[in-house]
Amino acid sequence: MDSVSLTNANHHDAFHSRREHLDFIVNLTEAMLASAEKEEWQNLIDVETERRQHLEQFFATTTSADEVIWVKQAVERIIDIDKQVIQISEKNKQSLVKERNNLCKGQIASKAYSQENTVPML
């Protein structure tokens, strides 16, 4: 689940059961969290794209009454992990905005300093 996509099953037919497919989707979600924790943003995007495709495939079939309990549990797990990913992403975004603002302030100060220290041409 490191910086590599978990693609070992690109099609719904590659799974032996719907439960196995949903477990795979949960694993993709956990890989997204690992990527966010490591600040591997491109991998996070790639895995999320793959996960979205699998979610669409999985939910293209109606969930039966027998599946409701474990599907609900898996979806709740996915939502919980997604909240963690969002929290990490927001924290990183705030950090990047702070860095950018500090950089801008530094550039303004540098520009002001260089203007103050120029010798007027006569």
C-alpha cells in the first residue's frame, strides 16, 4: 500500500465476491490515508481515482438485504478514513498558505530593502 497503486483487480469480475471487492475498496481508502500521512499527494490523487472507479462498479449493483450490514460498516469505515485524509490535507494546505505568506512578506521586505539601498543616479 505504499506509493504504489493497489491495482490488482481492474474489473469487478476479478473479485470472487462483492465483499472481497468492498474490502479492496477499504484497502484503497487506507492507502489514501497512508499517502496523506506521508504527504505523497500525487499518489493520494491516483489511489482516490482508482477507488472512485471501484466504488462506481461496486454500487452499480443494488445492495441486497443480506449485504446491508457489512456494506454499512465498510462505508462508515471509508467515511471515517476520508475525514482523516481531509483533516491532514487541510492542515497541509494551511501550512502551505503560511509558507507562501511568509515568502511573500520576505520578498516584499527584500524589495523594499533593495530600493532603500540604491544609490540615486545623478
